[in-house]
Amino acid sequence: FDEHSNIIEIVIAHMFKSFKEAVNRSNHSLDGDNLEKKRELVKKFQEVKDALDCTKARDIRFNSNDSIEQLSKLASGSNLHDSMEKLVDCYLSYFKPENDNNPQMLVIAIDDLDVQTNHTYQMVEQIRKYLIIDNVIILMGVKLVQLSDLIKKKFVEDFKDKDNNID
């Protein structure tokens, strides 16, 4: 984790990697129904990536003068949570074995979140905003006291900056 990547990017990268590996192993790639599932899942990955790019852009610049296209991109950025939900549903559906009626879950394991001192607060916020989704289980290995201290430190720094701007 650093200032150039975030937890959402890492999660979708791992999801895409496992999807790509499954496609490469697949012997029934010419099956029309399976091909449609693949296309739909790729479309969901693209929607999440587009929404993520919009939320990351501090200075949004569009290649088009079309205001409808610009509004569409802004809306996709504000709907990252919804896009993530749809991606997870489609992803789990793709990997769900036929005739299996059990609920499917995506498990995200995160270790040493409390060690990433410069980016801990950002990661916790991204988890809260975008990964608290039905069918997602987040397992975190952290020392709660250390994580709590890092978050408190972030709030103290933010309030100090606001106090200095008041003068």
C-alpha cells in the first residue's frame, strides 16, 4: 500500500487475476453461455475501474466536450460502492459451481493493516466505504489498540491543521 495504489485496486487486481487464471484453465471457452458470463464479468471489472478512476482523480479532465458523457463519468465515480457490489455478485456467480445452492462468499484477508502507518486511515476508510458488501467477509489481522492509536493520530493531525487555518 502506498500513495499510488489503494486497497480497492489491490482487491480487484486479485479478483481479476483469479478470473484470468480460470479462463486460461477453462476447456469450455467456446460455450456460448459461459462466454456471455465472461463478457458480463469483464464489463463489471471495467465499470469498477472507471468508477475508481473517477474517485481517484483530483483534477477531473475529460477527453470529450460532451456534457452527458462527463456527467456519466462523474456519476460512475460516485457509484463505486454500487459497482463493487455488482462486480462481487457477478464474480461469485461466475465461480459458483452448477447445482450449488449454498451462498457464495468472497473472503478478503488483510494482514498488518496496523503496520502501514502512513496509509492506515485511508485503507480503513476505503474498506468502510467500498468493501462493506453483502457476500464479502473481511478478515483483518491487526492489533486493535495500535490501529485505534493510528486512527486517533490521523484525527488529531486533521484537527490541528483546521485550528491553524482558522487564524
